[in-house]
Amino acid sequence: MNRFAKALAAPLLALLCLAAAAQVPQPPEIAARSYLLVDVTANQVLAGRDVDSPVEPASLTKLMTQYLVFDALRAKKISLQQALPVSVRAWKMPGSRMFIDPKMQVPVDDLIKGMIVQSGNDATVALAEGVGGTVEHFVQLMNDQAKALGMKNTAYKNPEGLTTPGHTTTARDLSILATRLMQDFPEHLHYYAIKKYRYQGTPTANDTNRNMLLFRDPTVDGLKTGHTEAAGYCLIATAKRDFPNLQGRRLLSIVLGTTSENARANESQKLLNWGYTAYEGIKLFDANQPVATPEVWKGAVRTVKLGRPQAVVVAVPAGTAAQLKTAVARPDPLVAPFNKGQQVGTLRVLAGDKPVAEVPLVALEAVEQAGVLGRAWDAIRLWIK
């Protein structure tokens, strides 16, 4: 390369790098120790900073407590109408409280509201004891569930989130927990949108949900606030908005370590609004719609339908939807049998030549093996092929 060509190459390379960077929307400045924005509908991370740095979760801890309570309800170990006793330990919990005492027998439904709306540490301990027998056993269940969900950098020491050495998590792990909580227990998500609640006989001034976005943004329907001196002011917020091409698009913002209640609400709102405008959700295939129908060998039928039980949605920078391309990667040949729901291939989504997402494809219907003659004939055909 001559001197003139070298002189042109450097600025040209810089321009190309800038052009590539310009295609990825840059998030706004977020005044927090760490943050994360996830498109839940598309299962994509849109923005984040220090998402694997250890942080104190404060009352965001209660999301795991809620997960285990909802799981116990589904397993019928407890019921919403069941009244649980209030132990002295629960009654004496410091910090945010529902203001229940040992003279009360409180229904699980009310304890859940007290834990979510009022962030009551007393309600949380009462539920932990009701589900786990003891707080200590319940904490072990929390850590077991964290491992099962793939929360690799989380350690729980209590069910309510008060500052304790070693009680830490990360923004990434919190996103896993919050997403699974919404996906696994949709029947209980209404609790998180309750703006005001108090149990009969408790102070009327203690009735307001601390999530300010519930009062500011009608599309916000959860999820949980947290605050201790060490953790700062934290908020996991989620919103669901409708668009002409995609109904019910859900985003999740996690903002950790801000300086005030107002700041955590403002920074969360900023993230959500940016996510909805900077990225658009594109539905590529409906739920249970075949993405591909490849040939099957040695099967009772000749083809298998590949797709997803959920709609296939991707999030792309606004205005770039026309650049999307898809390709299916799968084993060849496909040899039966296949179970319904078994992963058989992958849908690769690209914007131009850049990968956007990879979505597992599963068999939408079971494919049984052919009989002896059918399998023998296909074995000959495969040998010839």
C-alpha cells in the first residue's frame, strides 16, 4: 500500500467504525451504579452498564420470596385464603412494615399485598415461615431456586433484603429472576400494579406503593422497589405497551444505586421511554406458526413442523426492520422420532449481515418412527443420497 493509500485508509476505517456504531442506538446517561434494560417480549438486552457487578438487592430480594410463595400456591402447599400466624420474629422486623402483630392471623392474600405494596418485612417473614417452616430453611430454598434459575452471582442471607454480609446479587441475575417471575406466574402479576393497600387496623398513612411509576405511567404495571443505606434507591420497573404491529410489548428496566425515590423513578422512566422509541419490536412468526417444514427420514410422516409455542419477536433499531433476514440452521438429515417441544433447529435473524438474535426452533408436533419396512426403505434412500 503506497503512502497516499495509507493516508486514506485510516480515516476511512474510522468512518466505517462510526457508521457501524451509529446503527446501534446509544442509551441515555443513567445516574445509577448499574442498570439494565431488557425487551422481555423479544428476550433481548437493549442496554446496560456494570450488569455483573455485585450489589446489595435491598427489598428487591422480595422478588425471590414472592417466586417461592407463588410456587407454593401453585403446588397447593398454601392457599390465598389460609390465615398464617404472625411470629414475634416477624412482628419485630425493622424497616418497612405492614404493621401486623402476634395477635393476628393474616390471610396469605393480604400478606402478599403487604409484602409487595408496602414492602413489609414483617409480612415477608410471616410468609417465609409459612412456606419454609423457618426463615433459615426458607433462605436455603431461595438459594436453591436461584441456582435452578441460573442466577450465578446471587447469594441470599434473608428473605426481606436487610443489609447482611454476603447478601448480594447483580443486575443480570435480577433480570433473570424478574423475567421468570412474570413468565412463570402470570396469574399473580396483578399484585404488582396495586397502588394502595393496607390491612384492617393498620395505619392509613402506610397504604401507598413506593413505585412512583405506577402513578405516572399507565403502561407500567410493576414490579418492585428497594432501599437501604448501602444499596441506595433501586427499582425494577416493567411496562407493557401496544403498537400497531405488536400488541403487548413488554420491557423491563433495572436501576440500582440511585440517590432518591424520585431519581430511581426518573431514571427508570428514561430507560423505558428510550427502549420503546430507539428499538421497535418486530413479530416474525405467530405462536405455533411453522417457520420451516423440512423432510423427515424414517418417520411415520414425511415432514416435521418447526416453530415456537410463543410468537417469534425480535427488537431492532427503529427504522431497520426492512433489513431483516432469517435463516434456519438444523441437522441434515432429520431422522425420526421427534417429541413435541424437542429442539430441532435454530432460527437465525440478521440485519443485513449482522446477527440480531438466535431463536431455538422446536417440533410443533410429535413425529413417530415409521414401521420396519418404512425405516428400511429410508435407510436405502439415505445410503443412495
